[in-house]
Amino acid sequence: MKNCSILTIAASVLVGGVRAAPELARKAIHYTRSSDLRSSYDYIIAGGGTAGLTVADRLTESGRYSVLVVEYGYFSDIPSSVLDPLNPIDASPDSLMYNITSVGTVKQFSCTFFPPEPQLAADFEIKYDIESAWGGTGPVLASYGHYQYPLTKVLLDGWRTLPGVEYPADGSEGKAGVLWIPSSQDPKTQTRSYARTAHYDRVQPRKNYAIITGHKVDKINFARDRRSLTAISVKVSARGDNSSVSTITARKEIILAAGAIHTPQILQRSGVGPQSVLKAAKIPMVLDLPGVGANFQDHSWFAMGIQFQTPVLPDRQSLVNNKTFAEWALKLWQTNMTGPYSIRGGGGALAQLGLPVIAPDVFSSIASDIESQDAASLLPTNVDSTIVAGYRSQLKLMAKAARSKNTAWLQMGLGGNPFGSPDQWVFNIHPLSRGTVNVDPADPNGEPLVDYRMLSNPVDLRVAIALFRAVRNFFNSRGEVKRLSPLETKPGVNITSDADIAKYLLTTLNPSQYHPVGTAAMLPLRLGGVVDDELKVYGVDGLSVVDASIIPLIPGGTTQSTVYAIGEKASDLIKARA
């Protein structure tokens, strides 16, 4: 994470903990050898992550269709293990991660929401609106921890002195402001609620549901006649063993859910993608589709060092440096799974604010700069004209968004750094730069080349400077925050000019918050699109994409709930055309 040019990208799913039981015909079958698979299934899904397992669940629930999920990862209990404070686990072991070297909120998905405890909600002003933001029940669980540190209340109050800051009734109703979001967490077991627990574990009695782990879809095979091109089968190989290869036929549809990094790779290795990329990799072209691998986006971030000289205690570091507090926290956890250890990653209080609110002096100038940009000059050379047209359209939208109080650009956590360090992380959740994900011409069967092209749009640096100044201003003068006596330790108060701030940011900016999107965008073909509004790949029958790669413009927040929503909607579309 410290080196922006070498990043480890998370695997498409952290699946776990179901023992292989092929002898039980009444259960969903977990395979580990491709030779044990059937020769054909109604649907083949490449990728068993958030979208893939959602779609697999929905397609198998009627019992009418057989589904095979091909997943590169292995089953593991790590993502949903109960926290052991004395023996913390590595949540990102090598077995669950890709090692890739880079070049250079939705409500309609059937989620079950658990409100916070009444006293905690009153003390920390945790607001929620079940009717407008959540609604219904479903297998994915969302809840709050049983404890919050007092620092959070101070930082929440600190934003009240800034004109224009709103406090929405619910963090998931689509309004910018200072808000609360829950964690994907089971409030009873204090374990993670994610695609495996929601869309695999609970549906194992389905004998029409098969999953093979430790394998990947290498390529898609096609049949062509005079009028159409049809995806008919997939080549599946074992992880780390290219000699173990099988070809499996899809009777109805092949569904790509490998994520924004690997979905374009599968398409390109299959001969579907930009002609120039395929030619460089010596891959026979099946279909020239320029948008495959283009339009790559992720949320960028940087860190500022903020030390509170008069801290409000206890804080996160108290678990390490205050024996009495640590013993109290451990006792609560061991007794009833409450207290500080019930705070897990992903949820909490956030400031998500628009440029007119945090940068009133420069937002209009930033918007004008975006409007005046030449889209073609900001993209890779010799890019297809449809990609330029799509980006030009996006810039018009983003110029408008820069003038909107309700389009958040700044994201900042208000609970202190989750790892206990004094760093304050600052996120740009509407980056303007566009990267690419393409097969490596030197090794098409290896990992793809991921080029974030961070700051290729120079306005992103202007925005980063504005976010930096907004956070500095917050800690220097904002109401209750004064009582903390904040001291900026990184880069330091002597760094004052835009030029010096830019130098600091250029050494610390990170291009990824692990929210990759956009590389198989749902856009018209004339704007560089890859899939249509039914998520079918242009020019190909029997092939669709259902993951974050279809998102044409990155959401102003974490992408998980959006991908769940895509999976749910995709399932309806696929079943409707079955």
C-alpha cells in the first residue's frame, strides 16, 4: 500500500469453510477437480464473489436450472471468523489475494438491517431511516457495533460549524453530509456477513448448484454463423496448474462476475476487446470491442498525520497502551461480544461532503476547468473514438457534479484511524482520471496489466489539494475539535502553498481503495460501452457481465451494496430471458 506502483488487488471473493461433499447428491456440490465436473450446465458463472454468488443463488432457487460457479479462490473461514483479540488473524493471506503489479449506496437488494442499540444511537446521534433507505429483509446483514469511542462524537460535532453541512437521516438514502453507515456484520455472532454466508452457505441443499474452487475461466469459446456470434463454452484450468484443463458447455448463458480486473482479462483472452490490444498479445480477434478494459476507475486517497495533544480518552490506542481499558474491553467481548471489540471494519461515522461545502472558494473554478478539458488529450494515445466520446460525456456530468452540494467528493472517517495510528485518511470518491486493464502482451495467460493512470487528469490534483485544505481547516478551527489541540505532524504546518501541498500529495497519493469499476461499462456502443441495459455483451449471444466492471461512473461511496444490487437485477434479467 505504501508504493503506488505496486499494489496487491483483493481476490474476487473470500469464500470459505464448506467441506467438499460430492457424495451428497442432495447438497450443493463443492468440486476441487475439473475432471469431476459435468460436461454442461445451464449457466456458468466466472467468479464467486459478491455478484457471482448472488446471481448463482437467485438462478438456482427455483430448481429449474443448473449452475456452475468457477472461482479462483479457495474456501476459507477467515472472513467470517469470530474475532480473537489476543490472537488477531491475517485477513489478507496470500492464498486469498492476487498479486498484481500495476503500470505506473443502493437500497433495493433485499438486505436485513439491524438498528443500533437505543442508548448508543442517542449518545452518538446515529440516525437511520428503515423505510426510505433499507426496506425488506434478505440474507445480507447490516448492523452497528455495540460501542463507539468518544472521539467520534467530538468529530461529528466539529462539522456543525461549517456552513452547508447536512446530517442526513440515514447514510444510505443518497444524500451528502455527515452520516452513519452500518457494517456488513451479523449482530448475534459478530461475524462478517458477505456473499458466502448470504448466498452460498444457506442454500447448500440445492443439488442444482455446483461450485469449483481453485480454478479459473481462461477463455470463452464461440460459435459463429452468418448472422450471430454465440458464447457456447468455457475453458477452465486449475490454479497454478495449466495442464489441468477442461471445457464446459453452457446450455443457456455464460455469466462473467470476475470483477473489474479479471472480467476484461477473460474477454480479451477470448478474443473480445480492442483490436490493438489483441494484436499486441497475438490473440486472434473474435470481436473488436474497444471498451473492454477501458474506463478503469477507483477511489484514490492520501494520509495526513494528526496528533491530538489533549485527546479524548479512551481511544483506539487505549487497547494497546491502557491495561485497565484493554482488560475491560476483553472481558466484555468474552462475556457477551460487546464493547470496543465489536467495532469491525466497514461501518461507522463519515463525512461525505461536496466541493461547494468544503471548498467554496475554488469549486466553481474546478468545475470550469473540467468543462474546458479536451477529453482525447487525457486518455491513452490512439484510443478509439467511442472511448473519447464516452469520457467527454462523463466530464460534462462531473463538471455539474462539482457544483452540486449533494455530490460528495470528500470522504473522511470520523472514528479515528481503524488501526490506531494518528493518520487521518482522506478519500477522493469522484476521481476524474481513467485507466486501463489489459492483457499483458508478453504473458497473456498471466495477470493483466493494471494502469491506474492516476492524475492523468490534472484536475484530480486540484481536487486533492482542495480536500487537503478542507481537512486541515477542519482540524484547525472546527468547534469541538479545538479541545483536542490537534497538531499536524504530516506533512506539517510549514507546508502551505499549493505547490508544496502538491509535492507532498504526489509522494503519498494512493490510486486504489479496492473499489475497481468501469472496465466493461454499461453504455451505448457509441460511448465505448461493452454491455447493453440488459447486461448482455454487445455483438455476442449468450454472454453477460454482472459485476462492478459494468458501472460506467464510480459511485460516491463504497461499491459493495451497488454490486449486490447489480447481482439482484442481473438475476431478474437473466431469468426473464431464460
